[in-house]
Amino acid sequence: MLKKILGFAPKLESDGSYSPSKMALKMGVSDKTDFENVTYKKYGGKKSKILVIFTDKKNLKMENGKYFSTGNHPVEALLPMLHLKNAGFEFVIATPTGKPVVFEMWAFPKKDEYVKAIYKELKSNFEKPIKLSDFINTSREHTDSYSAVFVPGGHGAMIDMPTDENVGKILRFAHENDLFTISLCHVFV
């Protein structure tokens, strides 16, 4: 009871998972990033697409049997995408199952206009991503239009991506075709 009053208790979500406590959020989550709107020389090549593989999983089972409310970390995903967009790249959003992208919304920088803008711009793509197997089956023939594969961080990526067969196929495909592979955080621990 005292932990809850003081803001130290994790927040119980409606699905039974727990998100960080008020105190943890206050100490570890910033309302604004340090993003600088840098002007880059725009990439003008034919390989202007980046496949971004997000998780669609939310609840990470902890050692004590409880679930941590997670997903993709918004800053680890959207900040690099802002820089890549400013450099002239466009994104193809995918999840292993084709279900909507899950973000750790408790970590969203609510006062960051740049992050909010790219999130809003890509929201429909996050809600209806392509399924990785569909990319493998249909888009491989268009490899000349891709420069990279980006796997953003967040605890949610640890739920399914290290063991997902199609993620492995995409990473091998990227390696075999000399595509850049970008990952942040602890995606494949």
C-alpha cells in the first residue's frame, strides 16, 4: 500500500501486465528527446527503402511469473527513423505475424513534436504492417529497392524475434545481399 502511495509500485494494466511505477517513469523516461533536426544530403539512389521489423508482442513473462508491459521502445524506433527519413529513406513496416506494432507507450516522449509527428505520419503503417512471411514470399524480387533492415529495440523484441524463423530468414537475406542491418538496444540477447 505504501509503495503505491509513494509511487514505487508498478502499475497494473487491464490485461494483467505491469508497467513501470510512477517513480520509475519520472526517473527514467524523458518527455522530450535530444533530437536535432539535421539536414542531410538526400539519398537519391534506387535503394531508398528500409524494412523495419517491429514486434507485435506486448507482455514479457518475468521470472516471478508476472508479465511486464512492453513492446518496441518509441525512442529507439522513431528517433533513428527520423534521421533516416531526413536522409531520404522510406519505410516498409513489418511484424512477424502482420498484427499491429506494439509500442511501450508509457515511454513515449509526449512533449517531443518531432517524435509525435513521425508516429502520426506512420500510424496507419503501424496499425497494418506487412507480415514477414509475405515480404519473404513477394518482395524478395524487389531487393534492388532496399538499402537496409532495421530492428528497433525495446523489451518486446526479446519475446519472439530471437526465435522467429522469418526474422532469421530476413537477416540472412540482408547479409547475402549486402544490405545494412541496423539494430538497437538488446534485441537479440
